[in-house]
Amino acid sequence: MSESNALLAAGIVNTVLDLAVVVIPIPTIRRLQLPYRQQILLILLFGTGFVITVAGAVRTYYIWKVTTNWDKTW
């Protein structure tokens, strides 16, 4: 089994699951009648979740890049 393929698959699954964890509760939270300050805090919290999801996607890309390219330093 290729290590690069396994790492790529794991990275994709992790990124998709991170996105699902952030997106799934949004409709429920939108229906809540919260004060304006709490709404802002929830938006910031979910914004952080989206940033983490993007970071996971970038991490997956660079891991794939590193494992598929020839290592000149070796």
C-alpha cells in the first residue's frame, strides 16, 4: 500500500469531516433566538472552524506534495 495514497485519503477524510462538523449545526443555531452579542460570538466561533478546515485542506495538499516528490536532500 502506498504511503502517499494513504496519507492523501486520510487527509481528505479529515478535511471533509471537519467541514461537516462546522456546517451541520449551523441551521439549528440560526433558528435560536439569541441576543445580538451571543450571535456575534457564535459567528466568530464558526468562523474559526472554517479557518481550521481550510488549514486542514492546505495541510493535506502539502503532505501530498511532499510524499509524491523526489526528496533532493536525501
